Amino acid sequence: MSTSVFTLTRQENLFKGALAGALAGVLAAFLKALAEPPLQKVAEGVWPPTAAQKEMVGADPTGHLDNMPPAVMLRTAAEELADATLSRKQTLALQQVVHYALGASLGAVYGALAEVQPGVTRGLGVPAGAVMYLLTHATAVPATGFQRWPWQLPRAAVAWESGSHLVYGAGLETARGPIRKLLG
């Protein structure tokens, strides 16, 4: 009998952790988006990209928001799967849905992990943000062919993108803890 109570409590805690993480992930995704333009400006001041480099997918969110990986993926999916063409307005709106859904999803996984392995929260979530960068823009996205590998991108793009993931991780952990406490 104690095993089933333990299991239920653990499942409940995982659910609460995932919920707290998902909610915090939405906030962290917002903070990540806010951080990208100033990080881009600083990074490009240190490592100025060429005009051609700024045309690369994912290299210029302030000047080419519709050329970020989610936008390119969405346009490709619409064309290949539905024989449809998304307008710029549709692409940018759907890109926001992808951005926040991914933020919530990664946050939910992080929140559930924090329940069973609290060590993932060390460093105010910044190391977790680095891992999320490595799992997304440094591996999964280039593996799909929608963006070049980090060593093929301008240094500035790698710097601001990875930096924005560190902001995401810090925002995620900063919000997750209090939200989790509210959930009991």
C-alpha cells in the first residue's frame, strides 16, 4: 500500500513540476525573445558579420525575423505538406506559436526533471539553458538542414543565440521555483 501512495505522490509531483516548468518556460521564452536584440547588437559589435552572413538562416533576428529557423520550417512544411504558401504575417504569427510552445515544452521537461534530479537547477538554470542551446540550435536544427552548424555561422549569431538560451535557462529557473511552491 505504501508503494502505491509513493507512486501517486511521485506522479503528482512530476505533474506539478512539469506544470510549473511549462508555465515558467513561457515566461522564459518571452525573456529570451527580449534578450535577443541587445545580445545581437553587442555580439555584432565584437564580431561584425558581413551582409551575406546576415542573410543566413537564423543569423539576423532583428533584420530578418522571417528568416529564422522556425519560420523557414513552417514555410517549408506548408509548401510540402499542404501545397500552401504562408504570408509573412502568417509565418511570423506561427513562428511565435512555435517559440512559446517549445519554451513551454522544454520548461515542462526541465520542471519534471527538477522533481527527481534537483541538481538540474544548479547555477540558476544557466547550465540547463546551455544544454537546451546544444540540443536545439547546435544540433537538432542543423541536423534538419534548416540552419547551418554553429561553426558555419557568423560568430555573432552563435554568441547571441547561445546567450539568449542562457537567459532562457535563468528565467526558467527563476520563475519555476516560485510557481512550483504555489502549486504545493
